Amino acid sequence: MTFRGRRADLMLGAYQWYARRAAIHPKSKTGRKFSAFGEGSIMCFPPAALFGERQLG
């Protein structure tokens, strides 16, 4: 594999790692802002701009 290929694999792996940790779930800081966010629910990264979380749910 070329250097470019290894670098691409590394960057993709880092992005996937970050995306899993950046997801919004009921117990996350952002998830707690929603008036209702059911157990087992998740918003994957990257989320859209969110406004009025308390009114959603």
C-alpha cells in the first residue's frame, strides 16, 4: 500500500472514531437539552444546526 493509501486509511479511521464519540444520545450534554429523547435514540455526527431543542420531542 502506498503512503497516500495508508494516510487515507488513517484519516478515515480517525473520522469514524470521532463520529462515534460525537453522536448525540439521551445521556449526552446536548441530548439532555431535548424535552424528550428516548433510550436507544441517537443523532449521528455531523448533526445539522439545532435550535429550540427543548421544544423538540
